[in-house]
Amino acid sequence: MTKITVPEVLPLMWAVYERHAAGCCAHIVVDDDNIRDSDAEFCLEQAKEQGHKDCIVLCEALVKMSPTQRHKLYRADRPPYIPDIVKAMQR
């Protein structure tokens, strides 16, 4: 499976945050730092069940990432429109 880079996934994550500040279907990875392969696969299943197209795209990328990459994504800055208090809670 081809790995994907964190900079490639950031815009996908930001697109989900634009719709849902809590990370929606991917929240257990991008908000809670659950970075195992099974966590990413669970998120993808949830996104497909919910029919959230932007979450499906993000979660497909998460499945391609290594746990280390997922942790870097978790630590990445959030888009500027998310209130500072939310950013502080995500650190």
C-alpha cells in the first residue's frame, strides 16, 4: 500500500473540520490520538456507514498512513477558524 504524507492529508482534515469542528467520523484519530491501524480502519467504516464523502476521503488517507504519521497529523495545527479554546483542548 502506498503511504501518503502528512502535508497531503492536512487539507483533507481541514475540509472535515470546516463541516464539523470535532473531526466527525475521524475524530478518534485526529482529535484523540488513537493512531493504530485498527483505529483508522474503524473510522473509515464509520464514514462509509454515515455516507460522509469528505470523511471517507480523509479516512482512506488515514488508513494509508503509518501510526507515526497519524500522530504527526494529530499534533498538526488546526485551521484558523477553530476557536483557540478548542485548539488548546486538542493538545
